[in-house]
Amino acid sequence: MADDQLNEQESKEFYAMADTFIDVANSHCDNKETNHVGSAMLFATARFSSFVVASQSPDKDAYEAEIETATEFFTKEFKRMLTQNLDDYKTAFKAHEDEPRYEHLKKKD
């Protein structure tokens, strides 16, 4: 299900769940380059998405029949979500050079 098809409660849960995956990725960034972590996360997403398709297929023939549709769906959704997030990150580049980049995006407890 696409994130833009969720009601308010489901949307909150959706983004909270996504934040838990991002928190794990961020913790890996303490020891690895962000590009490496991003690639591992992208691989994990592809692998889990494949599992979702396979788990919803009653047999191998149904699975194979679904591969092209699933590939198109996940590709379209990833591009939409990536475009949205790239646009959101434009705020990371502040007009004031004295403010550390991304400081305003960090969680404040």
C-alpha cells in the first residue's frame, strides 16, 4: 500500500515504522560510510519487497506472473518516494552558513 493511501492513524504508524528502520541505518553510519549503509538498506528493501510478492503468491507460476507488475509497482513507488524526500531535503541547505547542516532535522527530545 502506498503511503499516500493511508488514513491519519495509519500514516502516523507508517512513518513511525519507517523511522525505526532509519534509526538502525543511522546507527550503522557510526561505523560505515553512509553510501555503504544506503546500499545495504536498498538491498534489504529489494529483498524484503521480493519476499512480500512471493509470500502473497500461492505458487511459483503465480509468483512468476506477478514479477513484472511488482517490479513496475516498486520502481514507481521508489521513484515517487525518493523524489518527495529529495525535495524535502532542500531545507537542509540553510541560508545561514553558520548553522550546522542538518542540525534542524535532528530529533529534539
